[in-house]
Amino acid sequence: MVTPSKKCPLCGARTGKRHCPAKSATICSVCCGTKREVDIDCPSECVHLRKGRSYEADRGVLLGPEPSGLRFDERFLYQHAQLIATVAESVLEERADSPSMVDLDAIEALAALVATFKTLSSGLYYETAPEGSSLAKALFRRMKALLDALMEPPQEQDRRALRVSEAQQVLEFMTQTADFHSNGRPKSRRYLDWLTSMVPRPNEQEQSRLIVP
């Protein structure tokens, strides 16, 4: 049971009232609110993090850039549901291998892939790899290898090769949802947690539940 009698170790001024699993300490509510996902690497299961996200959602706080109204309608989702889910699964596989990955790593990798496939669609090949974190580079490599494999001539007669334009559109969709569902904080995993909740589990028969933001 938390006993709010000691000073917050982060500010040294206010009384600690909230248990912080990231710091293994009791911190004050102000530090919890202002340093959350900025200076504090909050685990996704933190109750205060979840409450903060719910509060932001209830108040309609904008979590990212407003949707640009690109060509992502219900028809697009229906046509590309399987590919969207497959790409999303690769993001979550990399997250499982690299638990310290944050939303910004995923957004950087997606942006680099979009740039790469835009160049490829023009008839040129120039790989625009992420310039930031090693985690973004690792995710870029995983998704690029997946898409390259899908664009190879298939061995099975009931499957066709993925078109460059299709890969580019799906990556643009993934980028838009990532921008929207993240909150821009440097240590945020809000988008990754949202993606985890949207991707069907292996025993689920439904198509992707990813929705247009």
C-alpha cells in the first residue's frame, strides 16, 4: 500500500502519491503528468498511463496531425485488409524482439519505407533508410524484407505478386494511423499499444480491425 509521506524523488519538492513502475518509486502527480512518456519510460500496463490516455480521449485531445483525407476509405480497407494486417504483424514482431521500441521508431521506419517505395514506383531504386535510432533501422529492414518477398513472383498459382503501388498505399495508410494514434511524446508507445489491440490474434478468423483514424 502506497504511503504518501516521502518527497517525490523527481522534483524533490512535492509529496509522492503515485507509484511509478518505471522508476520503482512513489512520485507526485505533477511529475507523473508532465514527465509521462517524456522523461519517464512508462510501461504500457501502468494504471496512471492508461488513465491519462483515457482522459485525453474523453476530452478529444488531438493525438497527432489531423487526418489528411487521403484515399483510405472502407473499400481500401476491404481490399488491403490482409496486407495491412501482415505489415502490422511485422511491426509487432519487431516490438517483441525490441521491447524498448517507441512510436517514433515506428514512424521513422514507415516514413523511410514510403520514401523508398515512392522512388521505386517512379522506375528507380534508391533505398531511403532511417537516419535515427538502430530500432527504426531494424524495423525498416524487417518490413522491407517482408514487402520485397511479397513482390517476388509467387510459387503458388493462387497468389499474385504484390504491386509497388499497393505497397506504397498501405505504407502511407500505416504512416497516417501512426501519426494519428501516437501523441508525439519521445517515449510514447500509444500507437504500438493501439496496433497491438487492433491486429487479430492468430486464432481469430476476422479480417484486420484497423480503422481509418
